[in-house]
Amino acid sequence: MDLYEYQGKELFRRFDIPVSDGRLATTPAEARAAAEELGGPVVVKAQVLTGGRGKAGGVKLADDPDDAERKAAGILGLDIRGHVVRKLWIERSSEIAEERYLSVTLDRGEKKPLLMYTTEGGVEIEQVAAEKPEALSRVHVDPLEGYREEVGRALVGDDEQTLAIVAKLYRCFTECDATLCEINPLIVTPAGVVHALDAKVTIDDSALFRHPDLAEWRDTSAADPLEAFAREKGVTYVKLDGSVGILGNGAGLSMATVDVVVVAGGRPANFCDLGGGGSAEGVVDALEVIARDAQVRSILFNIFGGITRCDEVARGILAALERVDLSVPIVVRLDGTNAEEGRIILREAAPPRLTVEPTMLDAARRAVELAA
Ligand code: GDP
Ligand code: MN
């Protein structure tokens, strides 16, 4: 889960990393009020889950509340690479003498957290890495040993302020189960104070259950509404842009089903994994999610019975069809444990608009035909 800058800064504040005082605003009037409260010049910053806001015109300095209101009106509604600005972060403006870069990421190859630092901050880090790799300092942290000051010194040298921020950022990274904590720019003011001017934080989704306070920060309005609905229902769902709705049990089989629909000449409307179970509840939830997509013209239900028995899944499908009002045809392929029993159950009940096909390819061809 990616955090907005203002959320990342709230997190930094909890770990005692210096950030500017600021306020959230959703209208120009609120931006003016925030500037009045903060006093003096402010920065008006678009809150969108994408980088490079500065270059895209999403970060503007404002001299006074009037100016803040005007700048806010100009930034709200702006489309920054497909992200429409609905929220602004108004913070007290900083004077900048130097812009640096500091981050902790997870280096999956090395299976270790990686600290990166450069005094060439402010620009995109990929650019520094490509054009001036010698300016980018990289040090891994042994996760068993944890962070030690020598590691920080190897990364940034002996500046005590910066060293303290590195240690705090590393703590923030591990204690929040983050996969990224990035400060770009980490500034030095003319008075020599080191300070985080931006915050980019990603929390590992798999660890969110340990951080209910952070999980609450998820902005469902920014996500695709169907995907948000699926998440609420606990269904693994990714929207695609075709017309054949797909439901499989297990991620591998669901991926294969997406492929076989393409082989059969169709276009998948989604990826949807029912998971291990085949209970009526699970099937109802998944069908509800898939059927909400107005582009879906047919549904392909591909089940391989292992621990989940096909006769149970078949009963689950029948129970689900009683509860969900489906207007599109559904094609079922059952194989594996108790497949024959499952097919018999479906054939005998013979619900309208449901066909059973013997193989995955047959089922895909039929679903593609029905979607045409
Ligand atoms: P990004 O473009 O999305 O990474 O947004 P940033 O928060 O990094 O802001 C972009 C740039 O705006 C920074 O690199 C700074 O140069 C400038 N900026 C942001 N905040 C301030 C501030 O308080 N004072 C000044 N002078 N410039 C700022
Ligand atoms: Mn930045």
C-alpha cells in the first residue's frame, strides 16, 4: 500500500524524523485557512500516488493566504499522469541550501534492506544511478544484526544530524513493515538544519494486519471502484479490459485461464482467484464482483478439484446462482476430485444460462463464443 506524502510525513513525525508543519486541504478556501494558520510563506502540494509532482506543476510556493488560495485552485483537479488531484498538503515553506536523497528499500535479490544516499537529491534517483553512479552510496543492512551506526557512517559520513535521520528512517522501515521509505529531497537549510521535504512510503500489504492504524489510511476513492469492492469482499480480483469474466481456484489456474481465453480468441475481463475454498459464500462474493463489470458478456468458471471437491463447488455454484442475479451466460469446467459428481449435480439442476464443458479449452471456446 502506497502512502500519500502527508501520511508518510505523519509516519516520519511518529519516528521523530524532522518534517515541516502542515495541514490537509480539499478546497481553495481550506488552503487559505491552512496558510493563515501556518503563517508566512507556504508550499501547496498535490497529494497523488505518483512521483514527479513538482515537474507536473503540482507543487507551488505561495507567499500569503491569498496566493495559497489561488495556487490551490490551480492545482485541484489537475491530472498528474492519470491521478486527479483531490487533496492538497499545505506546509510551511523551507529555505533550501542543498537537496539530498535518502531511502531504505527491500533488495529482494540480496534478501536485505538496502540504504541509499546521495548528495545529488531533488532529481529522480534513477537518473543519478544512470548518469552519476559514483555519487550514489549504497549499503545493505544485515537483517539479523539490525542497523548499526557503522552502517550509517559508511553510507552518509560523519554528519550527526543525517546519521540520526538514517537510524530513525531504518526504524520506521522495519517497525512499519515498509518495503520503501524514501526522502527526496532531504534538504539542508541555509542555517544547516537537515529536514525531510518529501515522503514516499510503501507498506507491505501482507503485513497490514499488524498495522490496523495504517490499514485505515487506504484511500478507497483513489482505487478502481470494482477492485475496492472486491477487496471489501475479500476476493482476489484484477480488472482487465476484455469481455470474458474469469473465475478460477488458485492463482496459477486463474492465470492459465486468462491465457486460454486469449488462445481461444477472446479477451479476459478480469483475473479472479476464488482461492482454496468453493463454498457458496465464496462463489457468491466472486460472482458479484465479476458481474458488476458492465463489460462482462460471459463468465468462465474453471475449477480444478484438489482438497476442494468438485461436488462441493457445484453445490456452491447452484446456491450462488439463487442469490446473485446473473444476466450473462456462465460456462463451467470441473476437473479433479469428484469432477463427475459435480458435473452430474450441475446437469441435473440445469440452471438457465449455465453450460458445462469437459475441458478447459472447450470451456474457453464456448465462453468466448457466448461473449461475441
Ligand atoms: P515531487 O516532485 O513529487 O517529488 O515533490 P517534492 O515534494 O519532492 O517537491 C518537488 C520540489 O519542490 C522539491 O525538490 C523542491 O525543489 C521544491 N519544494 C518543495 N517544498 C519546498 C519548500 O518548502 N521550499 C522550497 N523552496 N522548495 C520546495
Ligand atoms: Mn520528491
